Amino acid sequence: DDTLLILFCVFASSYFSGLSTAKRKFADSLNDFKFQCIGDAETDDEICIAKSLQEFAAVLQNLEDERTRMVSNPKTDPVNVIFKMLRFDYSYIHLDTL
């Protein structure tokens, strides 16, 4: 039924959008992470951990930027691809020839 397929596509699109927002907020939290220090200075380990978290946040941001770019292109949007696959007629494919 086309109605069910359309509802699935709308739900999937909304889900992916919300997931992207959550990942971006998580990356922002990692990037803004600060240790609470006893004393005036951070230890070398704390500096190293904070830098690693910032680098991981940058990776997450880049990943989400790329995913957003991919989704904004109708040819590579996962929801559009699934929709096209489900509407595609596979009846002419003979499995015994594969």
C-alpha cells in the first residue's frame, strides 16, 4: 500500500533528522568539555583527554555534515533510495541466472 510506504518515508526522514540533531549536540558537548581541576593547572593527561574529545567532536561534526550533504541530494537520500527500491519491479530478474 502506497500510504504505508509514504508514512514510513516521512517517519524515517524525521527520525534521521532528529538523530542528526542529537549527534551534533553531543559533539558540541564533547567540544565544550572542561575538567574541574583542583588547583590552577590541568595535568598533561587532562589536556590530552580534552584534546582527544575535541578531535572526536570534529569527526562527529564532519560525519554529520557529510550525511546532511548526502541527504540533501535526492539521488543519494536514503529515504528516496528506499522508496525507489520498494516501487521497483523486480519480477523480470531471474534468480537462477545470478
